[in-house]
Amino acid sequence: MNKLIKITGFFALFIFAVLTINNKITVKIIKQETHKIKSKNILTNLNIKNNAILKKKNLFSGKNVVYIVNLWGAQCKPCIKEIPKLNKLVEKYKNKKVKFIAISRFNDDSLLFENFNIDFKFEKYYNEGKLFDYFQNLNPSKGKVIPILIIINNKGYIEYYFEGISNQNYQLTDAYLSDLSD
């Protein structure tokens, strides 16, 4: 019996160590990948092309505003699954200079999303194919996965570019926003 307890304890410790190391490696990879796109001022570049890309000219016009951009789709189950956590960020940081924007490629996403009866607190923009593609094509890994969560700092540079969903994406976004001044 003692041997079984020791083996179980060792196994639990091993799993904890692997998960901790994996988490640190993942954060390092995320930071390395986003470093590739951090050198571009995304908003300046976007505003230069705004006639072709931006339907709403004032979407990214705030001064000293941090933008949290979510690329999503109503048919994407992970996209829908992450909405409650994203809503918590909106509530938690509503008094900071942060703008939460959700961009969908297709117009019919608005109709599909209404069927879910979920309150998504981000500003939602539908049928934004060119804007959606603009942000998706910034992807350092060149994948076409959604959801994508992008943090753009108050100077217009990308701080983080997250593919898919994970608690880590949420935690890093929360930590980044908590460091902002009011």
C-alpha cells in the first residue's frame, strides 16, 4: 500500500512539473512569435489602408487606448466557449482605456449568434472580411485558426497574438490589462 501511495505521489508530482514547464515554454513561444509582428504599428498601417479595409472609420481612433481584438465566428465552438471569460475582462476593466472589439468575417454570424442567447460584451462587427483577414494575416504562425485574441497597446503595436483558447491566454490578457493605469 505504501508503495502504491509513493508511486501515485511521484506520478502526481511528475505531472505537475510537466505542466509547469510546458506552461513556461508555451509563454516563451508566444512571446517569440509575437516579437515578429511587434515591430509594425498595426493601427498606423491599418489607417493608411482604411479605405479598403475599415468600414467604420472611427473603430480604432481612440487616443492612448488599448485594443483587445477578438477574431471569431458564430459556428466556431471554441469561440463561443470563451465568451464568458472575455466578458469578465470587459467588466473588470470597463473603467480603463480599453476597447474590446469582436470581428466576424460573415454577416450571417449575427443571425446565428442571436440563437445562442449569450450576451457578448465586446463591440461586435459582422461582415468584416477584409478587416478580419488583415488581422488574421498578421499571424506569426500563418495558421488560419480562430478564435484569435490580439492585444494592441496604446501606441498601436501588438503586445500579444493568441491563437485558439486557453486559460493562459486569458491570464496573460488579464495580467496585461491589470498593469494599465486608470
